[in-house]
Amino acid sequence: MALIRNKRRMGDILKAENIVTEEQIEEALPIAKEKKKKLGEVLVDLGFTTEEAIVNALSKQLGLEVISLAGIQIDEELLGMVSGSVLRKHMMIPVEYKENNINVVRVAMCDPMDMLALDDFSIITNRQVEPILATTRDIMSALDRFYGNSEAMAAAQRYAKEREAAKQQNEEANLTSEDIAKSPIVQLVKSIIEQAARQRTSDIHIEALETIVRVRYRIDGALYEKAKYDINLLPGIMARLKIMGGMDIAEKRRPQDGRITMVVDRTEFDIRVSILPTVHGEKCVMRLAQKKAFTRSKKDLGFSPEEMKRFDHILQNPHGIILVTGPTGSGKSTTLYTALSELNKEDVNIITVEDPVEANIDGINQVMVNAKADMTFAAALRSILRQDPDIIMIGEIRDEETAAIAVQASITGHLVVSTLHTNSAASTISRLMDMGVESYLLADSVVGVIAQRLVRCLCPHCKKQIEAPEEEKELFGKRPEESFPVFVPVGCGKCNDTGFMGRTGVYEIMQITPRLKTMISKKASAEEMKEQSLKEGMNTLRMAAAKLVIEGKIPVSEMLGVSAET
């Protein structure tokens, strides 16, 4: 402790390590004072440095250990020493007792020179503190994991007591914005969203059951129950979400949609909110999307080198239709936005028509479908064609009229990219024919079809290798006596005991070659087109997933969930 008390200030250390300049510190200090934030936080907010750079600089100058809190287990006794609110205020978390000395607690901090934090912890626990270093993001995630549920439950209980103590209408008349920010229901909703964002959640489900409100998170494609609250909290939660999403709080009998923008740990999230009346009350589903997540690099989509080559070849077409197909939640929008970002150059006019606009991209003109104003996909497309576009993105081809305009646009020299809900690349052509598009027009316009799915990746920290059972060997054409090792999920602290961490794409990329064009114009079946594409080097979804099983990235169960193909 004495060593740290005699050290210089945070700004001096960061300057000494050439992390930031004197000018940057002078700019950040008044902001830190005004917003009551730590200097390091403000420097990161302003984009002058990163959390990791600050932690490494402090470690070097103060000789302190840097720790990763992902998956760490902390003793219950330690967690009970100090309340979550105090730890959040000082951005710290107790990790363990010092070896052979229970009077000294090793505490992870982002600013080990924060004397107020060190003194508060020592006074509350009556123990000495040995600081160790961790990033702010790491500490916040750990606080969520160990204190999040209890804090949310406490907020829920406070709200229930407040409702009993006073009539809601009388209270609301005198509420200030500060009172609202501190109100238990506001803190509860904020906590639900923040915890979800830190756990890689794609959707939050808040459901009204008979006697309880159930909160579930969809993580890597699977739903996990996170909390249960008393049913009396439902009106308050829904009212808060409606206010945040710009909806009508008095309307409870019909579905409503809204949108929330929220910043969690310096990452901006765009949240689509859907509220639906059910038998026991309203149900809310929030879809979380990071603003930057849709415009990722092609390398991050999960293409193999051969698939990347095919994808690039399709994108190089100056005109024609490129279709991305798959069920809801298979990553089609991400692939489309990635393709558009690749094509987004200064000399190109790109216009999109979407329902709704999922992410805003600089340099692209985006139009939202509005049925009330008669702005359908088809109506928007007709107007777009008079806007001198080079590339048109259609959120989804849903009907014959939209399909016909898309085909006409591609034949007249535009590149059209769109999505469709079909099971495979070859069946997409048949679907368009069923919609009434002439086969000779399709043959002339479609340049490539990408069918895709998302599969859960095994957690690299806990996956376990086993000998595949006979039925799985049979799937891969192996004899029962042949050795065929596969990996299975186990579950550890780093993956929240799910056995999985993250998802990757599985692709079936069908390039429309001269031979396939002839087959399309002659109305060949989906099966015949698939056979021809396989001869020309296409991998089916099942083949692409099987490759990931062999590489040890996914279990056999994920491969079986990709398609019904045998």
C-alpha cells in the first residue's frame, strides 16, 4: 500500500509510457471532473487510448500483476464482504485472499492509485488490500456475473415496496428526472439490458407467465433463463420499455414496435423492441445489435479460402442479382451489409430498401418500408430506379411484384442484392420460378446464390475430445472399427457453463455458370441444379459443417442442425 501511495498520478504514468500526451490529459481532466469519471475512462471515451494500454502501462510502472477475470471463480465469503453498489462505484472486485494470509485481500482494480476506493474497501472489510490490475470491461462483466442477479432482485423488491407504500399517480406528479433515473424499475430494466449486452446476447425475452415475469437471453442461438420476478412488476417494466422505445404506454391491447439506442461499456447498441399482448400480459422481445457488428470484415464471416474466392468472384459482377438465403437468424443481414461495405466506394451510388433498416452505414442511402404510407418494397423499388442507382439492396423478396422489379433492374444494368427464405441455394431458383418470374429472365439475371446458417463454436477452453459413437462414424462414411475422434461441449466459467463460445457461418455458395444458366432457362429441378453445382466444386451446407466437425470447431449435433440433408 505504501508503495502505491507514494507513486505519481495516473496522468503522469500514462505520459511516462507515451500512452497519451500532456494536451490529451488537459482535455480529459475537466471532463472527468464534470462527469465524475476516472481519468482513464475519459481518455478511452475520447479515443486517445485503450483500456488494455492503460492497464499494461500501470503494470509496468507499479509492478502490479494483470489478471483476466473471464471464467474466474470467487469465494462466496469474499463476495459477501462488500455490496455490489460500492464495488461498482469504485470499479473494483475482490478476487482472493493473499496466500496464507486471510487479513489481506487481492482486489482487481482499473485504477490501483484510487486511495478513496482502497480506504473504503479496507474500512468496510477490516482487511488490508493488495491491488491487482484488470480492465474496466473485465471488472464490469465480473460484477454482472457475481452481483447482477442479486442487484436486479433488490431493485425489484424496492419497486414492489414502493407500489404498496404510495399510489403511483400521486408519486409521478412530482418526479424529477433524477428521481426517475434512480427509480428501482428504471435501474432494473437498465440492468437487464446491460447484463445481456455483456453476455453476447442477441435477443432478450421478457415474458408474462401466470404468476411470474420470466427473463431469458438468447446467447449463440440458444435461450437461457436468467431471472424470474413477481408478476406485479410487469406493468412497470413494460411502461419503462415503451417510454424508452417511443411507444404508446396507454396501449396494451395491440402489438407495438419501437427502437432504443443505448451505450454499454462504450459500445453503442441498436435495440429493436417488439411488444405483443398475451393471455397473462404483454411479452417483450428486444433484439440487440452493435452498430459496428453488421459491417465486419469478410474474414470474420467464417468463409473457407475456397468460399472466399467464390464470394469475391460473385461480388465482382457489375450487374445481376446476388441472393442470400436462410431462415431467420442465420446471419443473412450481416453477410449483405458486409457485401455492401465492400462495394461502398465514392463513385458508386448504393440505395437500400429495408423493413426495418437494421444498421446505418455511412455513404449508403437507406429507405425504410412503411406500409401505412403505401411505401411497400415494390413501390420503393420503382422510385429507387429513378434515383440513378448502381447497386440496390432489397431487404427481402416477399412477393411476385418485388421479384419481377428486382429481375428487371438487374437486366437493365444494376447490381441487386437481396435475401429470400429458402433451405438451399438450388431451391432458391425454383422459389423465384414459383413466384412467377420467367425462367429465361432468371437465367439472364441471377449471378450467385449463397445459402447460409450459423453454428455454435465449441468453447476452446473446455471442449473435450472423445471417440465418435458408431452412428456418428456412419454419417462420415467411417467403418465402426475405424478411429474417428470428435469434440463435445463441456462447460466452464469462461463460456458461462454452456460449452459454446461464439458462432460462425456455414455456407453453400452457388455460382451461376453458363451450364447452370442453360439449366435454369430449361426449368431444371432444384435437385438437378444442385448435382451440377456439386460437379463444379460447390460444397453443401452439410459438407461445410462436416469440415468444421473434423477441424474440432463444432460438435456433430451442430452439424445435424444445419440442414435436413442426409
